[in-house]
Amino acid sequence: MDRLNKFVEKLINLDWINIALSIGIFLLFLIFRKVFTKYINKLIIKLSKSSSTKVVTNVLKSYERPLRLLWAVIGTYLAFQYLDYLNLTDKGFVQNVYRSSIIFVVGWGLYNYTANHSTVIYSFANKAELDKESMLIPFLSKILRFLVIAITLAIIVDNWGFNISTFVAGLGIGGLAFALAAQDTIGNFFGGIIIITERPFRKGDWIETPTVEGAVEDITFRSTKIRTFSDTLVIIPNSTLANEAITNWAEMDKRRVYFSLGLRQSTSSAKLQQLRNRIDEELQTFDDIVEGSVIVRFEEFSESGYNLMITYFTDTNQWAPFMEIREKAHFRIMQILETEGVHVSAPS
């Protein structure tokens, strides 16, 4: 009974007015948080969209969720101010918690801002005249997000009184040992940076190297994914790809056709000249062949007859249309040979 009486006396002697004020302040901030996020924040975003710059809009969108946490943190801090007998806000641990919470809120918003490709990275890409489909954009976005996380954690750790310089020095020694043990991984990482900055190809480009040929699907910190013609996925380390000669077929505006047409020795010079002229004139009429690119010439004498050199460029670099145009030209050349009565020579 004595314990119960003492407990009741403590409850009676509590400063219920300040407790009620504390609870009221906390509830007020919760209400204000809901009003701000639901109405005021959306109104500001709507008004900022009409301006020429999108910085304010993007910042508000990035801090929409972090600000909800910030209102709760400020509300609890001010609420505890009225509980004088607890002295919570004067204690170092509580102060560190609140400071760390504010740092976390700022870092969270910056992370959201850098994670949104339409903000920082795209603005940089526009100024640097970079292709928005370039692999450099998501690559830089990952680096920025990593830096934001690292800086935020470092500031929070420093706020709790830990010696960051000692920690960084330890990381330096550990990083050296890690670098020696992971030379291949580091080589792949810097190979990826070289590929991304020099941009020898983009996603979707068809490339050919001494190692592989196919369409580029993705590039990561360690490797590049290439889809081959047989629809298999090949993953190549970036260090290997960065040191190889790369042929980017997607950069061609047109494709070249080149071959030698062997004719029998029984073909007369007049017939050979007439055949050459007819093939040249016929190929010039093709709409799918680049104008002025057709060359048909008597190239050389061979052991089995005569060789006509035929070369031209198609107006497409896509493989299937290119094959269709070349096939169409081959059939027309065969018709000319049949009309002129000229036969192709067999290898000796």
C-alpha cells in the first residue's frame, strides 16, 4: 500500500499542465505536417511548375517524404521543452539524436534529388551536350548517390564524437590491401569509366570486337552485357573490352556491298564491256542504293576467266533491309547475265 500511495502522490504532483502542452504541441505539429504535405507543398509545386526553372519543383518533390520526418522531429523536440523536470533536451545523447535526425533528413532529400535523373544529371547532360540515352547518365547518378550516402554517414559519425580522421586513415591502409587483392575488379571498374566517358558505343548499338559481336544491352561497374546474333547473352569484363579494337556497326549511315563477278574466258571484250555497262546502269536505277556509289569495273584477269568488280552502298545500315537490297541486286544481275548469254566461271 505504501508503494501504491507513493506512486499516486507522484502522479498527482506531476506538472499536468506542461504535459498537456507538450502533447498538444506534438499533435499540432502532426496536424501541421499533414496540412503542409497535403495542401501547401502541392500548391507550391503547382506554382513552381509555371516558372522557367524546375529546381524548386524538383527540390520540393525530393524533400516531400523527408519533411514529414522533420516535422515529427521538431514537434517532439519542442514538446520535450515543456517537460522541465525530465531535462531531456539538455542531455547530450538526446541532442546528438536530434542533430543526427536533421542531418539524415537533409541527406535523404539530397539522395532523392540525385536519384531523379531528370534533375541534376540531365541538367549536366544538356550543358555538356551529352546524349540522354548515354550510359554515362545512370553511371554518374550512382556515383552521386554513393557520395551523398558517404558524406551523410561521415557527418553523423562526427556528430557522435568519433574521430573520422583515424577512421579514414584506417580505410586508406585497408583500401591499399584491398586494391592489391582486387586488381582485376578495380581494372574492370576503370575500364567501365573509360568506356562510358569515351562512348565508343551506346545501349542498343551493334558492335564487333575480337572477343564478341552483338548488341549492347547494359554496362555496369564491372562488365558489359552483349546480346549476340544467336540471342545468347555474353558478359565481358570492362578491362578486356576497353583494351580491344571495337567496331561499332550502328555508327554507319550506310552499308557497303563489294564482290568480284568471275566470267568465263569465252566472253568477248565487246560482250564484257556491254555487260559491265548494263549492270552499272541497272544498279543506278535502284532507289535503295546510294546515288553515285555504284562502281562496276573490269578488275583483273584470272586463271579461270575475267573478274568484274562490283561495289555500291545501300541507304540503310540495318542488317535485314541490307540483305534484302543485296539479294534484289543479285537477282537482277543474274537476269542480265541470262539475257546477254554470259556464264559465270567455275574456280580452276
